[in-house]
Amino acid sequence: MALMPKRVKHRKSQRGRIRGNATRGNTVVFGEFGLQSVDAGHVSATTIEACRIAANQYIRGVGGKLYIRIFPDKSVTARPLETRMGKGKGEPDHWVAVVRPGTVLFEVAGASLDAARDCFNRVSHKLPIRVRMVERRPGT
Amino acid sequence: MSTLDVIAIQPRTNIGTTASRRLRRDGLVPVNVYGHGEKEAFGTVGADVASAIARSGAKVVDLKLEGSDEQKAIVREVQWDTFGTHVLHLDFMRVDATQRVTAHVPIHLRGTAPGVIAGGRLDHHLHSLTIECLAVQIPTEINVRITSLKIGDSLHVSDIADLPPGTTVLSPADEVVVQIVEPKGEADATEEAAEPAGE
């Protein structure tokens, strides 16, 4: 089951604009290596789930733990197929996480550098944004 | 302990966001020096020097401000840019060599645990330790040997013995630093593998 909020205050939200860089959630906190976004964009719940499965399938073999640092808390509406325009806003269709440049999307703990690189390489092919691998900052 | 040379700080008169941005464009990093009952000082260091300080993990450095003697200071805060590539700002707090201070020191794991060789997973929970010691004795890192940990074993803060003399640990003694957990069972693996087929 893909990630989605349990309860929301408002079912539908406006699209919005993604401006600036990430000022929070931009450091590796739980593991030793992280996958950081370079672009801004929306990552859907199904994409996060696909990344989780791809990463876990790989990481199970080498020993390690995956942390997901983003959560899809923004609803995206869509109109049913073959309907005319108008008649109000469409119904919620799926959930997305808003990602700014610098956001750490995933982290890996307990794995070697090569294993983490291979793992993130598999994950990066499933993402709609450019990413790069980062290490925990020295002294933290 | 610090292995850096004495850091010369050039004074700056213009403070604030705009002035700081201008300095960064010129390859400088704004720094603040405060504490020890003296007036705060605003200055700059070169971007390469700031980066060296931040990446060395040094806790105590020697500063030389213009018009004053050499003094010791703790690297209180390091501000990085979004991508963690450039240092934006440094805060130094003046200290006396005989003063006891609180510091967060990174924990470094040494050796390979037999539990990991046996197929267990290493969970590193606590990455830094809060300690109190003399300002000049703050270690750059604390080494923790994990060569005796088997599957199911855990190492707590109270088990860390390799500390410099006169150091008091302030982190809770029962906090887990590292543990070796059993790998996921075969049942979980089958369940995970079945999920993509269902999508």
C-alpha cells in the first residue's frame, strides 16, 4: 500500500509553485549515506513505493537499512476521462511529496559505500527528478 | 584536538544579510566571535580556511583577531549551504583553557563486529556523544570498539570506556549507541518480492 495521509483538513489543494532550495530535511540524519534531490518536483506515492521496493530488494542482500525521508501529503486532483470541462474541480486522484532542491529523499544505514551507491543507482532510475548521493557531514 | 594553525580573522564593519552575501561573493566567510565576558567581534576568514575548519572536525581553535592577543575558541556553529558544499557562516565562542565546557563529539565505530560477519545488521543509533571536559581536551572523535558484538548484542553509552581522563559523559547512560539485529526472516522477503507483482 502506497503512503498517504490518514486524515487531512482539506481534501483538495491548489497546485502551488516550488520556489527556492530546501532549508529543512537537507542533511543526512539517520544513516551514513543519503540521496539528495538536485531539482524541484513532485514525487508521487507510487513512485516512493517503487523506490522502496527496488532499494529493499537490493539492500537485503548486502545488509543495511533504508529510511524514507519524504511523505506524500499533497493531494493531486484529476478529471474523469471523456468528460467536458467545467462542473468544478476534479476529485483527488493521487498523493505527492513536494521536493525542493537539496531535500534528502532516502537514506541508507549499515551498508558500505559501494553498496549504497548501487542501491541509490537503482532508486534514481525510478525518480522523476535528478538526484545525487551525499554522505553524512563531518562532525555530526 | 585541533591540528589547525592560528586562524587570522580580518575585522568587518558591515554586518547583516546583504553585506554578508557580498562578502561570500568575494570568497570570504563571515564569522562572529563572542563569549568570555568580552565584546562580540565580527570578522571574516577565507572560504578555504572556513571549509578546512568545518571539515577537520576541530572543536577548539586558536584565533588571532586584529588588535588583540591570540585566544582559544570553540567552533560553536557551522552553517552550510543547502547542498552542504560551501560554508556560509562560522560562530566562535571564546574559552579559557581551564574552563570545563559541554561539547557534542562524533562517535566513530572501530573494527568489524562478529555479528555482522554472521549475517546480522549493524544499527548505529547514536552518532554523537555529549560530554563535559576541559576546553583544550575536547577530542575530535570518540572511538568505540565493536569487535565483541554478536547478533542481538547492543552497546550502551555506559559501555564506552575509551574516554580522555577528566571527561564526564552527559548523554543518558542507558541510551543505545549501536546494536546488531537479526536479518529479516525469509517470510518477510517473500512478502516484499510479491508486492511488485501486485502493482
